[in-house]
Amino acid sequence: MAAPTSDTGAIKQRDADRTRAEILRVATEEFADKGYAGARVDEIAARTSTTKRMIYYYFSGKEQLYLAALENAYSVIRGLESQVDVEALEPAEAIRKLAELTFDHHESHPDFLRLVSIENIHRAEHLTKSDLLPGLAGPAVEVLEGVLRRGREAGQFRDDVDALDVHMMISSFCVFRTANRYTFQAIFQRDLLDPQRRDHYRRMLGDMVLDFLSRT
């Protein structure tokens, strides 16, 4: 019997990566729709045409799968942020670009916001067990810190605001717009995701953050 070739090993690895990615995709949808308690590994297995045993092979258990889904969701936006060449942009333009990136991401990834909301219900019980997420937070803050520093040096930004203040401000607007869409519409009869108002809100976010950062 011929020994396995390196090509065979590479194919198996690609298959394993695809299987793992598919499990994560479906698990993210299940946890986002039904919460941690309501999601069922059996249902995830059925939707991925795999088995519960195979899911446990990749992720050990339900909690580990949920945590992997959270980590993956955060990794996506951190990866997008790292692709922005902020050094090539003027400070104000860089802030607007990062704000718009978050705006676009949160609008197109509603499952991410549901997962975050669910984890807040659990008081970050699972998130605090992640070895990966602390490392994901650092680069995002460092990017903002660098932009703020350049803005201060140029006399454009106030000096009593830090990177986490800006991150919170941007996230607050973007999370509210998507997560509170239905209740806001029910109360005020306005759809925050109305395509006709999208450019207005996107511009409004950048203006709001830059106005706050401007020297007084």
C-alpha cells in the first residue's frame, strides 16, 4: 500500500478546514438565533451534514463551540481594521474611515451583534475564558491610539480623550442602529436600516466623532 503523499495530506487539511469553517458558520447562526441555552449541537450537526461526534472532535463541547463562534466573530472585524492603512490618511480621514468600517461591518453582520448581546446577558461568562480575544483587542486600540496621537500633534484633536473613548462612541452608534432596529421602528416608525437614510447615518457617525474630537 502506497504511503500518503504530501498532496493527500494537504487535501485532507483543506477538507478539515472547510468542515470546521462550515460548523462555525452554522453554529454562529444557531447561537445568534436561539442563544447559548437554546442552541442544540444536534441541530448544528444536522444543518452541516456532519455528526455531533465530529463537532465534538473539532470543538470538544458546546461551550467550546460557542466560544469559538464568538472568537471568530470578533476576529472578522479586527481583521478588517488591520487592513486599513491609517498611516496613509490624515488623522480626521483615518477616524472617519475606521468609523465607517465599523458601521458597514455591524450592518452586514447582525449575527455578531446578537452574539455580543447574548454574551452580555451571560455577563461575559464565556468570553472571559478566551485566550484569543485579549490579543484581538490590543491591535484595534493601538490603531486608534496612533491616529489620536497624530491628530493631537497636528493640533486637530483634544488631548483628554483616549482610544477606548472613541471605540465606545463608534460602537455605541453602530450597535444601537442594528440591535435596536425593531424596537426603534415600533416606537418611532423609523427603520434605522432604511437604505434611503444609510448614507445620512454613515456620514452622521463620522461627523459626530470628529466633532467630539475637535479642539475646543
